[in-house]
Amino acid sequence: MIKPTRIAVAIFTAGIPLSLLLAIEVPQFSILGFTFSAIFLVVFAADVLMATKARGLPVRSILPERLYIGDRSQITGTVVGAGLSRPLRLQLLAEQEGYMDPAAPVEVTVQPGSGAGFALPLVPRRRGRIEIVRLWLRWRGPFALAEVTRRVPVGRTIDVLANVKGVQSAALQFYANEAVLGLKVQREKGIGTEFEALCEFLPGMDSRFIDWKHSARHRKLLSREFGVERNHQIVMGFDTGYLMREPVEGLAKLDHAINAGLLLAWISLNGGDLVGVYGFDAAIRHYLKPIRTLSAFPRIQEAVAQLDYRAEETNFTLALAELNVRLRRRALVILFTDFVDTVTAELLIEGLQRIANRHVVLFVSLRDSILTDMTDRPPEGFEDVADAVIAYDLLRDRRIVLERLERLGIHCLDIAPKTLPAGLINRYLSIKQRGLI
């Protein structure tokens, strides 16, 4: 596609009144106006011819095989300047479909006889699939009067997955010793409640763990050692209703929960526990019964990939009752969900109370920093005061619900998205260390 630039339109438009003025005031010089128009059209045509010589430039692009939500990737490639007689300044833009950051144009300069590389950013904001339809190239002629646009078809679909890169990097921090000592069995003593062995009591040990019966038999003080319990069931319940679609810090709440849940799953499987996935909103969307060993981690990735964004209200009564029926043995149920006020949380509290009678429940919700900012910043007008009052009421209702859950014996974790992975792992380890499961 060829079109005149703004410079060409401005020059040609400015020549029209000049030609009319000469024709009216000085008729003998009216030919100059037509001469100006003819010269402009000749120069414009020459600019078009020179600009269209670059329409056949080879464009090679490389697209990533997959993308991870919230992670920055890019389309890389080169534009080969074969047949050019002068440097050519190009603008490139990717036409994309899906939930992504808006595409930004990239400028490159192609030298004659050589190639120029380019990198177009890709930042997905939701799981699923995106499509790169085509690449758009735009450049101008040497006189900047004509602008040429070229379309390069791509037609590639890319899967957007949960961010397992963050899982791998964070998990290495918990198991850095294995990289130094090698892969071998390491018994973690002294931080659990499962009996491990008897050892001689030494100064500094906890006197509460002295085994007086065996000490009397062996005529020396013996202390009990405890190890970390294994083989527990961990079930991660993800609310896929409309409240979890709300974006917080660039990602939907559901995606923040899935990223943290994958990290927890990796660490739990590595620690010998069983991990399951449960997705629900108005209906039960997915259930993966607890499975063991790290080799099963891809199955958990596949399960969370099937959790789609829903615009329906969550039915907590149905979801929690169904989960309570499916779990045959005591488990740690981690529920990733959200609520608005005390009224909408009544059914949630009732369902959690029933499931907490048999299982250990960890209630996880994401704290929205916008409400906190509204209450903390100094008001500048009546609207700011009204916003602060509404935000304070919402935060107060949130505290009331969390306090009611804690009185029922439910562990609550209301945390900012950035600190969710670390906070979730610390709470999980604390529950295991106390032997609550």
C-alpha cells in the first residue's frame, strides 16, 4: 500500500491557494502555479518509484514455541537489504490477537547489501493461546513524500502457559544443598513430629524430648529425634469465578494463584507429599486426585492449564461439599479464592466450616494495594474522601471475614501478589512442622 506522507499533503495543500492567488491577482504568472503542481507530482512519482524498489526485501522471523504468562519474550528476525542503493529506515509492527500488552513499533535501519536484526516484544497477560497474524513494515522514500506499507503473513498460534520459569528459579533456593552435595537421600531431623530415632541427650537439646523409659533401661539420658512427615495429601483448590479474573499488578488473580500453586506443588512433590488440583466456580471444572513423585509434575501443569477464566459467580456450597466427599483421608486443602464483603462471604464461611472439621484448610486471598493506597493517601477533594471511606469499609469487611475464619481454626493468608509464593511456602512448611496434617 502506497500513500502520501503528511509532508507531501502539507506541501501540495499549501500550493493550491498560492496558485489561485497568482491566477487572480497576477494572471500573467498563473502558469507558475500549474508548474509548481506539475513539478510536485513528478517529484512525488519519483519518490514512489524509488520507495517501491524495497518492496521485495526478504524478511525472516523466528517466533517462540511457547510463552509464559507475565514473562517477556520477543519475535526476532532479520531484514536483508539485498538490492538497496541507500540505507532504508523501517518501522516494524506485529499484528497480534489475544490478551497481550499492546504491540509497539520497532525501528531498524537496513544497510545496502547487509541485514538488520529486529526484536518485537511479546508480553502475554492471560493463559490460553495468542496468534501472530502478520508483520507490518513501513518506510518512506528518499524525499519523504511517499510512504509504503507492506504486510508479511505469519499465521502462527502460540500457547501461553503458567509461569514455570519462576517455579524453577524459586525452587532452587529451597534445594540449593542438593546442587552441592549431589542427589542422595537426606533425612531432615528435628523439625517434624514423626519419630525417627533415639540419640544420646546432649546439653542444648530440648529436655521435653527425653525418653525416660529407655533412659532408665540404658542408664543414660536418651532423647527422641523426629523427622519430617511425608505422604500427606495436598489439594489446591482454584476459584475460577469472575472475582479471580480481576487483574492485579498486571496479571489476573487466578494466574498469580496458579504460579504460586505450581511452586508449592514442586516443593511438595519433592518432599514426598501427594498433590492434587481442584477447579471450580458455578460448577466443578476439573479435579485431579492427589499424585506423587516429581515425574507427575507435568500432569499438574496440564491440570492448571485447563482452568479457564469464567464470568460466573462461584457456588461455594456446591464446590466445597463436593470436595469434602471426594477426599477420603485427611488432607491439607489450600483454597485460592476471593470475596467482596461479609454478605457474599456467608456461604463461603459455611462451606469452609464443614470441610475444616475433617481437613486442614489454608484460605489464600490476594490483597489489592489500590484499596490500601486510597485509605493512606491525603485527600485533595470530596471525591477522595468518599473513595477513602468506601475503601476503608471494604477493608474492614475483609478483616471481619478473615477473623471469623481464623476463629473456626482455618489458616488465613491475605497477602500481596509479589510475596504470595514465599508466604505460601512458609505457611505450608509451618503447618507441616507443627504436625497439623
